[in-house]
Amino acid sequence: MNAPLPYILQLADTALILSHRNSEWCGHGPVLEQDIAITNISLDLLGQARYLYQHAASIINEKNPESHATEDSLAYLRTEREFRNPLICELPRGDWAFTCLRQYLLSAYYELLYNRLERSKDPQLAAIASKSLKEVKYHLKWSSDWVIRLGDGTEESRQRIMDAMKQIWTYTGELFAPSEQEEISAADGTGVNPDSFRQDWLNMVTAVLEEAGLSIPENMFMQSGGKKGMHTENMGYILTELQYMQRAYPGSEW
């Protein structure tokens, strides 16, 4: 049994767009070791996106052999409204505190999600989740260490991570508001309804934030729309850069 195509594409889009944002740090990290670390995390996420797009393409081609879908066509030839990643992924990279906090919040989300997807009735999706989980555990350790380090560091580092929290938290609610594709996949056992692990995520995140001396903003309005294809203006700029070569030179290969 395969998971619904829109669900697989949502997972792939989320990994791809977050990967792209993190890749913008390549050559700009605060020190060489951390520059390499964030670049490797970006590559891990890109690899996860590739596996998911490949799985989606095989489903499309099985239903319609003449479609000739590939991981490249799904990443480079779909429009902004066809992408279903949560808005949090497409926000500008910001400073180092912003990037580390966003990566931590999403790594915690991914660890809980992939733990559950390992039991998916879609064997290919379960295998992808199992492989990705090994990488996510490192992402979680790395990013949580940085959140604690910044929150419990200098006056400036603490102010930066606090500012990042105010900017990012309003986008976390969308992660757990189930989309139609998430509800359908959860119902047939191939996917997961994220609302089912919302409290586990909050408990995990709260423990690290408390260690960092940070608090969660209260009564904050939650932004949404990305899972329905309604994105911020940032998404258009991302796809312009990401898709330029394939659209300017169709069918080009390295």
C-alpha cells in the first residue's frame, strides 16, 4: 500500500525548502566547524527530499507511464501554489540564532514524526523514515546544544535567541494543524496525524527551552497556509533561485 501522493509530496516539500534555507549558510557560518555542520544538515534534508520525491514519482509513473515524472520534475517544475511545505520552512534564514532555533523546533518535530512513520503501512515510506531518523537524531542534538548555548550565553546571544523565539513561534502551530492529506494518510495507516504528537513535541521543546532559560510566548496568533499552497512572499524568491537552471534550460543534466 502506498501513502497518498499529496502526503508524500508534502513531506518532500518540507524537507527540500528547509534544506534550501539552511544551504544559504554554506561559506557563511560563524566558524568553519559549524559552517560544515549546517551544510551537512542541509545535505541530509536534501537527501530525505530526494527519496520522497523518487517515491512520489514512482507512484505517478505507475498510474500513468506517459507522465515520466522524476525527482527533478517534482522539485523544479511545480509552481508555488503546488508546494505544500509549512510556512516556517520558507522564512528567511535570519541570523545564526534564528537558524538554530528553527532547526531545533523542526528536528524535534521530525524525530517524533519519523518514529511513527517507521510503522507506516507504506513500506517504502517506512524505510525512508527509518533511514532519515538516524540523521534527525544528530540534527536534534546539534540544534538543541546551540539553543542552550545561545540562551545561556552572553547578553547578546540571549537577546538574539529571544528575538528569534518571538519571530518563529507564531509559525509552529501550523505543524500540528492536520492538512487534508495528513488526515487521509493517518486514517489508512500510511501516514501520521501530527496533532497526535503535539503534546509530546511541546514537552520535549519546553525542557530544552527551560534549560536555555527561555520561555514560550503566550497567546500568540498562529500563522498558517503553507500546507494549502498559500505561501509567504519568500516562497516565490526561493523557487526563482531553486528552479532557474531547469526552467531556463529544460532537461539539462549535470
